Amino acid sequence: MNKRAVAVIVLSSTLISATAQAREIDPAAAADTTISGRGFGHGRGMSQYGAQGAAIAGKSVKQILDFYYPGTTTGKATGSIRVRVTADTTDGIRVGVVNHLKVRDLVTRKVYELPRASTRNQWSIDPYGDHGTKVSSFNTKTRKWTLWKTFTGITQFEGAPVIGLILPSGAVRRYRGALRAVDVSGMHLDTVNVVSLEYYLRGVVPREAVSSWKPAALQAQAVAARTYSVFHRSRATRKAYDLCDTTACQVYGGYDSEKGSTNTAIAATVGQVRLYKGKPIIAEFSSSNGGATPAGPIPYQVMKADGWDAYPGNGNPNVTWTVTRTAAEIEAAFAVGTIQSLRVVKRTGVGPSGGRAVTVEAVGSKGKRALTADQFRIRLHLRSGWIAFPVDPLDIPTDPSKTLDR
């Protein structure tokens, strides 16, 4: 029989597990631990691959949204969104010269059209004094920056249909709307893209979904992303920006991310959001829920099986997966010394294999500790918290009456 650092017997998929028997192991064995899982992400709200599966099955955007956000209604939203551009880590904002480029003084609201010259190829907004800004241009002939004007407060570039932001690497990323310098602590300015909600979505939907998906799936993503945006916008009135541009919020790539198929889906759902009791919902979504949506703290986040997440033809690579983690990684996650046993002690009971894991417990040489499945997922960098520990084939009982389903 192979020695393993961690070995666990998982309850049958027909059972709702409250506890699971763990096999004692030889602490001297420091082999890797196999972890199998389902889904990718927290699983709350809409499964993106599930939306594609539902669209393949012929469901409409309304049917998809009704399923993933039950009890919600359709509403409308307009306006703009303020997005922090996290890749710009410079002290100010540098942009390329473009026709109709202007600077707006956000204290006086006055707008200045920037002069053009054959030797000028960049403009910058940089900190000036305690809370002011200065605008300078770069001369390609002298290879020097020249001060153009100073301001007592923050400013922004605007006016051109698309503005090229020059990142620290020298790469250029283009944005619609305005690029605003935001005053933060210290001699540093953050870059915030202020853009209409619909144009913002053009840079989000192709980064959050697959642009070749069915129209109904892309439309569902557009409504979910729009709703998520206005939900957070309503809670950020005292902040300098509403959202970031990474997976911590919604992935946003600006003008260069736009695709024809997703632009069409956004236009087909223009202004549509989902409401609960008249207010925009927190329209969460994740890549794959593994076959069931988990319950959340709000009424429209309910636990139920999802047959669309693994619907034939939707191409979901995250329905099931397997990874390995070392004994040292498992021990670091629990901090109970040398691991002697590890088990899933509770599952939701909804979905394959007894449902999503709720609690994982380890017994070690220094005691016992339980983590939530999400804590376990984060500490071990797993795709989701829907996990199990497959039985080593050589450890499966030969007596059929004692064999457990995985």
C-alpha cells in the first residue's frame, strides 16, 4: 500500500455529509496530496459557462438571468463610471498627442485645448505642491519635458474620442472618455478612467466572457456586468473611483479590448440592470459553479443545482479538475504541525458528490483545526472551494459492500 501524507475517504454522492471518516496515516510519509474539485470561483450568482450552456439550450437572456438571479426584476441605469487603472503606477499620467486633446481643471471646471507642435508627442499631468497638478509636454527634439501650466487642484485629459495612456513599461493602452489624475496620500497621482457606462462595458464583457459565445450568453454577461457596476457606483460616492480594473472588481481593458460581438450584445441590452426591491443587485458571477449555485447572504443568492454549467458543447474546462499540493503546503494552511488526517466534515448536500464543501478539518501533531472551504481554497490557491480528497486506488476496499463512491 502506498504511503501518503494525507488520505481521506469521501462519502457517497448520494449522501449529505455532516462528517467524513478520516484514515490515520504514517507521518513519515511526505507525499503530495491529491485534491479534486469542481468549478472555478465563488459560484454565487451567474455561472458564465452556465450562461453559455443555457444559450446553447435555446434559453433567452431573460430566462438565463431569471435562473441565476431569482426574484429580481429588470430596470434601467445610465451615467458614467470611474475606474482606477491599476497598471499605471507612475506618479502622474502620461498620454500620447492626439487631435482635440484637452485638459479640464476640476476645481474651476474650465477646459483648455492643448496646443500642438510637430516636436511634441506626449503630455503629462504630475503632482504640483500639496494638492495641485502641473501639465507638461515632451519635446522630441530636445528630449526634455516643458511645463505648460499649473493648477491648484486635480485635472484630467479629455476631448479626444480615444486617448492613449502610456504605461510605465512604455506600452500604450487606449481608453474612451477622460483620464483623471486623482490625488492620493504622498507625492503620487492615481489614474482614473471616467467613461460612460455603456462604453465601459465594451472593455469589460470581452474580458469577462468569450467573445465567440452565443448572443444570449453575452447579453446576460452585459446585464450582469452593468448591474454589478451600478451597485458599486452607488456605494462609492465619497471615493475617488467606483471600481478597479482587475479581477478584484471586474476585468476592464479599455478601448483595445472591444469586440464586435460583445459590442452588439451590449447594445442589445442597453441600460438593462437587475433590481431587487427597486435597487440594483450585487450581480456576482464566476467562471463555473461546478454544478450548483451556493447560497449567499442575500435573498437572490439561493442554493440549487445547475444543469447548464456542464451543458454539452459549452466548453467548460472547470467542471472538474485535479491538483496536487505538498505536505508542507497543507501543513502551512492549517498550522497544526505534521498532518495526521484531513477530511471534509460538512457539505451542502446539493449537487454532485454530496455538494460543495463547507468545512475542512485537519488533525495534526499539534492539535486539530477546521477551516471553511473558502479559507482552504484561498490558502492553497485552488480554483474553488468545492473539493474532495480522492481515495488512493490501492486503498479502496476489495469488498464491494465496503466500497464508497467518490
